Amino acid sequence: MLVVVNLPPIKAVKAVTINEYQKAALRTVQGTNGLTIINGALGLCGESGEVADLVKKCVYQGHDLSIDDMALELGDVAWYIAIMAEAIGMDLETVFQMNVDKLKKRYPEGFDANRSRNRTSERGDAPEDISEVGAL
């Protein structure tokens, strides 16, 4: 069972827009070249692993799940998303809107398990069920 602890009162913070965040994140990128997307992809995997590790330790090792620690790791995930979006020439607002549009198209009435099980790829060309592709 997942137990969340360390729930301090929500602190008032100055909100930034998505694109303001991206601009601030880019201030700390070491160079902007073709390797930025590789750094971003590998860093995103690493930081996502740290998020998963916090949950794993809570579920399987009896650790408390600290909201502060989780928020810091999610911030690291966001940083890598921001630099990857820049590396492909997009701002975060556009990336996020594209995702919202995709989800609205996929689930026009909200999440539906049946639509999830029976959907085609985003390109509409093939089922995403790998059992139909054959053994790997």
C-alpha cells in the first residue's frame, strides 16, 4: 500500500508560465548542439528512474514517500523535457497542447478502457497491440 507522508501546507509561490519555465531551464543547459537531445533523452530516463525509485522504496521497503523529494525529482524530469523540446525547436506550451489535442481525440468523452484496448496508432495505420505484430 502506498502511504504518502510529509504533507506540509501548500506554500504560496510565484507561478510561472510553461514557456517562462522553459526559458529559465535553458539558462542552465551546457551548450546547445546536436547532443542536447541525447543528453535530454538519457537524463529524462535517469530522472524518471529516480521518481520510480522513490515509489519503489515506499511500496517495497517501507520508506515514507516525501512530497518534497518527489516534487524535486519531478522538477528534474521537467528540466529534461524542457531542453528536449528546445532541441527539436518547440516550446513547451506547444508540446503540451499537442498532447492535450491527442488525448481529446483519443478519448473525446474522457478515459475509456475499451477505447484504450482497441485503439490504433497515432498515425492511424496499425493497431498498437503488439500481439498482432508477432513475436519479437
